[in-house]
Amino acid sequence: MQKSLNLGKNKIRLVLGYLIGILFIYLAVRNVDFAQMGLALKRVNFYTLLPAIPVLFLSHYLRALRWRYLLDPIRHLDIYPLFSSLIIGYTANLFMPAHLGEILRAYILSKKRGISGSAIFATIVVERIIDVLTLLALMLVAIMVYPFPRWLKNSGYIMFAGTLLLLAFLILLKKFSLKIRPVLRIALRPLPQHLQEKSWDLLERFTSGISLLKQARDYPVVAILSLVIWACYGLIFYFTLHAFDFVRPFQLPWSASLILLVITTIGVVIPSSPGYVGTYHYLCQVSLTMFGVLPGPALSFAAVVHGINFLPVLMAGLILSYFEGVTIFKIKDPSAQGPDTI
């Protein structure tokens, strides 16, 4: 299954991702006193950070569990293949821009369990919609306890509008597929015949993955799992704030972790360089400077919390990819052929 995927026409996406990352790195370092940054790193209590690692993997386990509920209408699966493909997909995101690891994640599960990759990818799209809606709910709570700047509120409005449009499209695609098929056929006409057939087949499989949950009681379970997943992410910030001893000197409120979570997640949503390098660091730095933390120590904090979130996943992903027969470093662009045919 080890394949080297051709970047082809999507090289521009990779270049743009790196350019966005470089821009945000510049924004993050332009006012930094590197001596203060180094001093902040020397003072970190790394023992306080240790609980963050099991919390991180707990969040991913719960995410795999939630994914199983979304896949149940298609097929009931064990947790291990879901967790494995999820971690490998997240690892691939560290090397590829624009969340392309999500397509790899669908591909791996498709090959392991013989399910349509497009149908699996549809559940991942639904999963992301749930994530954004959960994030917006947390943002609403955060706004109640902290006066966010206008740009952040506008970002929330844009995310909400985009999520509603995507959700509406998926509902229309699922409920009125027979009525909108003629429109889709017309839209595909400019393509060569073989591409029309392939696109139509992928669309059919994708639509099959947009399903209601299997049982009514699954809805509150998915909602609770979503909240706990994001609470785990917030705990990682909580542990890191204490490891840097930022809480007492800057009198950080309980909501600081929540505010950091909301703002930095926007950096993950923005299509940027692999691993969200730059966007994540800058927005984390901006979040802390809002509480009076200097740019240097704030950037040190951003680098450490970024490492906590991604380095353990990288190591786990490389191990799991070895057992699954996937060579992540050879994967260039899993979107080139689609989740069913990578």
C-alpha cells in the first residue's frame, strides 16, 4: 500500500501554505526579545506538563469513539482501526498543508475495512461540522467572560456562516439528491466522459456517508463526547500555563485556557503550512499578550504547547503507519485522486 503520490497541479496549494506560515512566523517574532524567550523556557516546570500527554491521547481516543457513532449507519467498527487511521491522518497533516491528512485517514480505513473512502470522508466532513459548532458554543461562553477583539468575533461569524452553508449543502445533497441530480449532471458536462463518470460515482459514495445517527440516544452521546474532547484540549493549555507559572504573576482567570483554545483553533482552521506552524504560534502569542504576557515568553509558551499537541502524535503516527504499511514521508498529495483511489 506504500505509494508515492504526485503533487502535480496542487503544488501551488503547498507553496501558498508555506507562504502563509512564513508570514505568521514573521508576525510572531518581529517584536520578540529572544533573551526573554530563552529565560521563559529555562523556567518551565516540565513535570507539570506530563499529565498533558495522556490527556492528549484521551482526546484522540474519544474522537475515534465519536467517529464510530458517525460511521455506525454505514458499518459498526472496532475502535482500533478508527484510532489508528485518525492518528496517521493527523501525523500526515504535520507534513501536508490544508488538512490533506483527512483524505489519507479516509483512505486507510477504506482499505482496512473495505468501505467506500468517499462515504468515510463524508463522515469526517460531518465530524468537522460538529467540531466547529462545538467551538462556536465555547466561543459564545468565552465572549460572556472576556471582551474579545472585533477581529475574533468576526472570525466566529465567518466560521458560523460557512458551517451553516456547508451543513445546508449536505442536507440538500442527502434529502433531495434525486431532484438536484439534473443540476449536478449539467455542472459536470464540461468534463471528459470518464471524469464525469468518476465524479458522479464519488458523489454517490460521498452522499451515502451522510447519514443520521443510528439511534436517537446517540445524539446526546455525540454532543457529550464533543464537549469532553474540547475540554481535554483546554486542559492541555491549563497544564502548560501552570508549567510556565503564568497564572499567579498575570492573575489569569479560569477562562484563560478557554480563550487560548478558541483563538488558537482559528489558527488550525486557517489553511496554512504543514503542522499549522506560524498561524498557531502567532495566535497563541496574541492570546497571551491580551493578558499582559510579553511577546517573548508568550512565543515560548506557543512553541511548547504546539510541541505537546503534535510531537506525541507524530511519534505514535509513525509507529502506527509502519504497522499499517503507510509511508507518510512519500505521500505528497492524497487529494490528487480522491479518497477512494489513492
